[in-house]
Amino acid sequence: MRTFEDAAGRKWDAAVHEESYGVERLLFAPRGGGTMRSWVLDANGRYEAEQQLLRFTDEELRALLARAEPWPD
């Protein structure tokens, strides 16, 4: 899991979520509550997805957050 700030200074947690059929998704959860967002990673398995998350810069995470879709409650 990683924590970063968006362009407005709001803190977000980003974590890998493993789904069926090998889909690895990055989930973004705003600190203090609110709508979660998600982005499907191009990764071959959980380990690779976790390594991608560790390598992303905060700027890259902000860009993915901007393109992420709302995660259903």
C-alpha cells in the first residue's frame, strides 16, 4: 500500500486488489472517506502488480487516479 496526495492536497491510499481471471486492480481510497476509485493494471500476477505500485512516482499515481473509474460501494 502507498499513500500520496492528489493535486488538491487530499491524501489517498493506493493498494493492489487481486480479482478473478488474473486481473490486478489498483484501488484508490480517499483518507477521511469518500468514493473509492479503481484502475486495472497491466500486470502478470500479484507480485508484478505490487512491484509496479512500489515503482510508481506520486505524479504517476496522481495521473492514474485522474483516469480511474469510481469503485462500486
